[in-house]
Amino acid sequence: MAASAHHPSFSRPSPMLSWAGVSASATLLVALGTAAGAPATLPHEVLIPVTTPQGVTILTELADTTEKRAKGLMFRDALAKDRGMLFTFPEPQHWTFWMKNTQIPLDIIWMDGNKTVVHVERNVPGCSRTDESCPQYQPSQAAMYVLELAAGMADSLSLQRGAKLQFQLPSSARPQPPRRP
């Protein structure tokens, strides 16, 4: 899910993060911009190239803040086969995603801190339920990164458990472990 419910929304292992915390104006702008045919990425956003073991490069939007993770790919009606969203987290956990307000089916790929695939959910359908009952998806082991792609791309790119992806995060987006007192 992309932790976008929107597409999927993500959460820590148990409680699900509600997208309600995302500002109404940001959600409205995303919805209006997408409906008006605006590009899927903002002009100032940097796309992170993610390279598969076969050498295929996917350009990904970076979801490296709580707000970006909550919004994910919500309300979009398409995702090109060479595009995706890369979620980064401050520490490895069993990050849970759901597809609330996500209109397109996705493949969700969880990776550990070494960028090795630890779990894949294929062809996850969007969820248009108005309550909080959308199905949740969780990896079988802790992950630091999650990649969301158009449904079918994980199989097309042979992305399965044990595959190692390559990408370089900008220094400002590298996950930092939480400070301990």
C-alpha cells in the first residue's frame, strides 16, 4: 500500500495510521490536481531511480515524511509502468499498509535495510470503503523501505523475496533512527 490509502495508508504494526491527519487542503489539492490531469509528481519533486536485479530502472516519488507516507498514491487514476513510490522509514518494523482511497491496484514490495526484498503483495486492489475496514497488508519480517508499483510489475520485473534493489536516497531523506534519551 503504499502506505497510502490513498492508496494505502501505512501504520506501525498494530494501530493503523488514519489519513484523516493529512490536511484537508493538501488532500483537496491532490484530488483536484489529479482530476485536472496534472502530473503525478510536483515539479519540484526529485524522482529516485530504483534499479532491479535485471537492470530495469523505475523512477519513484519519495515518501519520506509522515504526511507523504499517509497520502501515498491516494486518488490517482493511473500509475505508469516505469513509475512508483518509495517509502522510507526511520527504523525496521512490520509496516502495515492499506489501500483506502486508492483507485489503482498495486504491487507492494517490502525491503530490509540492505534493500533486499523481504515480502511482496501482488495485485492489491484499491479500497473505496468509507469506514476504516479496508484490508491491511503486512510483511512477514521487518522492513525499512516499501516500494509501490502498478499491479503486475513485481512479476514482470521478477521481484520476489531475496531480490536486491539498488537506489540512493538524498542525504536529507536517509532514514535516521529515533533518538533515545
